[in-house]
Amino acid sequence: MDDYRTPSADALFTSVNGLEAELEHRFSTVLATRLANAVITIARHLHLVTAELRPSTEELHHVIDFLTDVGHHTDHKRQEWVLLADVLGVSALVEGLNNPRPQGATPNTVAGPFYRADAPELSLGADLSRDGKGERLHVSGQISNTLGHALPGAVIEVWHANAVGLYENQQPHRQPEFNLRGRFRADAKGQFSFLSVKPGGYFLPLDGPVGRLMQALDCPLERPAHIHFRVAAPAHETLTTHVFDRADAAIGRDAIFGVKPELLADFRAIRTPSGAQEHLLDLKLVLCPSGQPGSETMGGK
Ligand code: BEZ
Ligand code: FE
């Protein structure tokens, strides 16, 4: 194989190696803990990135200023660090690594910041819309497992943004509490249904350092329209997922890498006799039995 290293790349290689050896030596006396291993691994990767990008001192200070700004935009109401992890794909990766799903199971995704665990239990067929704003959506679905068995009594939590892409807890004074949220129990055949309004896509916050960074890269923080589900059934892995509107123009550029082919769904438009536009959505959500070995062999997800 050709030696691809130029003399300067060679020097670089040596200096990165030297630092790595020093790093290993420095930490060789600490306990072999997961924390120590994480710090060493992160430092090693930072050295490699630094060697590859060769930032000037000024550029390093820009990076530090950016990270400082991310901290300044974080408080108990807003988490700019989580947003940074989201837009870099780290949150999606952590979710996928920790919740692998075998072939045939509905993929897991992050729950996101708008989930509320206290949504009210509603009867099947109930309307999630408490303000009646938006185009009517009829949702029906089936909960089953990877063995093809229906899961009667599965608990299905649903939450989604309104027609203009805003969640109820983003607008506590403008939307009724629990608007577009609910909890259902699947019937004896594992089936469920509810009414709602068609959700709109939305942008994640653009007014902070992460939003500004992504705009500078011409990557606006768009999320295609979706509905979130969390489905729990005894002896099965709880499924947290989103179902996306396949026709949304932003479907190929979800800011947080949540879109997967299995999560695309058709919101089928219909006209009512009075001429109003409504939408039908029919879903199959497939859970994985707990501890099923297939969940460790996830291959191409
Ligand atoms: C959401 O879909 O609600 C969401 C998920 C992750 C980050 C931001 C929003
Ligand atoms: Fe969402």
C-alpha cells in the first residue's frame, strides 16, 4: 500500500500518538471505570479531530465561545445542549443503540421535549382536539407484536403539534390544556381509533446558537409533520415512536434524524359531503416481546 503520509502529516501522526501515549500514562493509575474510559476515549477523538481540522487559536476560541453560548441558552425551560445533541444526530444514535428493535418491529425514536406523562385517559374514538382548530383527522390502528399476535389492552399515549406546528405546552395560554394529547387502551383485538386534527410540521428554535449555526450551514431546523406514540403492553418493550406524514415537503431533512422508512404513513385526504377536507390515517404498530434475542441483531436501522 502507498504511504499516503506527507512529512507534515507524519509529524502530526507522531504528535497525536505522543499525546495519546501521555494520556494513557496519565490515566493508567486511575480505576478502570466507565467514566475514565469515556474521558480517555473522548480526549483521543478530540485529538484526532484537532489534528485533522488544524484549527487556529482564534478558531478554537470561536468554538469555546459557541459552547459557552449554548450553556447561556440553557435553563430549566430550555435545553440548548439537548438541541445540539439532537441536530448532530447524537440523540438518535443513543436512542437506537439503547433500544434496538428486530426486523418487523416498529423502530423506536426519541420522545422529545413535549411529551407529558399525565395526559388523560380517553375512550376509544374520542376527539383529541379541544379547540376544534384544523382539518379533521381520523386515526385507526392495530397494536401487535413481532410474532403476529394482537396485543389487547395495550396502552397507547398520543401527542402531536397543532395545525401550525405548536404543542399545547408551548402555548399554555393559547391552547387548552391537554389539547392534542390522550391515552387510550386498545380493544380486545388490539385495535384503537381516535379523532384529531392534522398536525403541521415545525421548526426547532432558531433564535439560539444551535439554530444560528444550522442556519449558517443552510440547514434550517425543520421537522416534518408527525404524531408521537408511546405504546406499552405487559411482557413487551415499550415503544416510543413518531409516525410521519410521507407527503410533507421536509420529509427528507428532519432536523433530528427521526425519519425512518417504516415510520412514513399516508394521511389520505378525503372530501366530506359538505366539501370540507379531512384525512384518514391507518397504522400498524408492532412491539417486540421483552428480552427477545433479535433485538440485539439490529443490522440496518
Ligand atoms: C419532537 O418531535 O417533539 C421533538 C423531538 C426532539 C427534539 C425536539 C422536538
Ligand atoms: Fe414532535
